[in-house]
Amino acid sequence: MTSRPHDALVRPHDALFKAAFHIPVHAEALLREILPAALVTAMAWDTLTLQPGDFIDPALADTHSDLLFSVMLGDTPALVYVLIEHQSTNHPAMPLRMLNYLGRIWDRYFRDAGVPLPLVVPVVVTHAPGGWTAPVSFGQLFNPDPTSMPGLAPLMPSFSLLIKDLSHVSDEDLHEWALAAFPKVALWLLRDARDGEQLLRNLEQWADILDRVRCTPDGWDAVTQCFRYISQVCGTVHFKRFCAKLRELIPHTEKIAMTFAEELHQEGLKQGIQKGRQEGRQEGRQEGRQEGRVGLLQKQLVLKFGELTPEYVALVAAATEAELDRYAERILSADTIEAVFAA
């Protein structure tokens, strides 16, 4: 399993989603639960392939959360792209954002292969608090609605998003989905982990499946990804309560929790050392600038008023940034050195 430390640091929801569904077999299982039945039947799932992320604007590299797959339609040469966009919050203009993504995909495809263009199915998997309430079709972004005026609708782009709202998916439904253990647990955590109390209430129903994740290939990486996500989104207190309750339900998970806690501790130490080094470098630069200003001011004073007495040398050396600014301004108009240092 590929680690995505930067994603995990900046956008933990997206990091978990990508870790669980960048593998085509996991994406297939999810799409079979989301796409219309006729489309599921028509797709040649053995051709499902993850596409590179450079179809999306590089400027969005650290913010977008897309997974783009290509798949053939049965025995025909028709190519379909399925763009899975993960959303942890309601986006007021999601159809417009998706249109930009679609345009990038088609533009890239046209430059490489020309026409005809491939079909693209836009899917949004969301766990926005309170459920998805933002527009789901491009027409909803306009006022008036293009369909309300005769002759206007055919002139406007028109498409809808296929929304899968995890807030409306029950534990029973998730358990029935034909997903592997890790992606199934990932969806549960995306739905519940931001609410620490809800996470604890539902843990008993998910402990066994979380334990099964440990026994899969790359199971340790997957469990670590889950623990990392929980620790990032539900807070220290709920994370400790989660670990304690999990040890009650599955005693042998104590080793996993302790190992992960040690990893977090080591990461904290490493970040602390890095921060200390950065602060030290910053302080060093500031001290260097301060010394340079002190030396410059002393030279200016000597040039205008002659050799400095030890008293004035000490005053300049002990001056604050604001005092150095004041002294430097007064040199321009002062007739005596006493006027420079006057209170």
C-alpha cells in the first residue's frame, strides 16, 4: 500500500479514501453499489484501470481528491471514464467544479487521441455533516433555470452528479456491501469518526471487521491508516477511549494501538526537533540582521560624530529594533550625538 504522508497531513479524509479505493478491485466493488444497474452490467470490469492524476489541473494537486478510472463497455470499443470525487463537506458549486474536471479530462484525451471523446461518469462520494444539500445538477446553479425558458436549455451544458451520501447509509447497508474489509471500514470511519461519541457507539459492530483488516495483505499499513485517521479527526480524548474500548472487544489489538501510539510519539519528537531547528535558524537569521544593523549604525555615528565613547557603543549594542530605527532616522538631522540618543 502506497503511503501518502503529505495527503494525510493536509487532508486526512481524502488520504483515507484514496488509500482504500485507489486499487481497482476496491473501486469496482464501490462502483457496483453506486452506479445504475444497467451500467454495472454493461461495463467490462476486468478492464478497470486507475488513470494518472494529471488529468486534473496541477494547481489543484494538493486540494483535489479525485480518483479517475477507465473501463470498457462490454465488447464494444467505447471507453468510459469514471471520476470518483470524495467530498467531506458540501460544496456550493460542485457541478461547476466537476465540469472543470471533466473539461480537463476531455482536453487531455483530445490532445492525445482526438475525437470521438470518451464518456465520463461523475460520481461524488460524500460524508458531509448533515448530509449532502448542495446542488447536484449543473442547471441548479443558474437563475432562472435554463429549462424554464423555451429554446435555452439545448444551448446550455446539462449534466447531473451521481451522489452517494454516506450519512444516509446505515451500518446494516455497509455490512451488506460487497467490499473488502479495509475499504468497508474506511467508509464507516469517514461517516462516523468526526463524531467521537458516534464512533464509540458503533465500534462494537465494526471491531471484528477492523480486526480482519489486520489479516489482509498490507494489513498493518491499512490498520495504521485507520488509526491515524481516527487520531486526526476525533481528538485525543476520543482516540484514547476508542483504543481502550477496542482492547476490551479485541484484546490482541493492544499491541497495534501501543505500536501506533509509539509511532505518533516518534513523529511528535521528530516534528519537535524539526520545529526547533527551524526556530533556531530563524532566530539565527534575526540575530544576524540585528548585528548587521548595529554595526551599520555604529559606522554612521563614527563618520558623522567621530569616535564613540564606550557608553554610546553599549547603547547601540543593547538597542531594540524600534530603537535602532529611531537612531537611524535621527542621524539624518541631528547636530550632536546627544540628540541622536535623546529620550
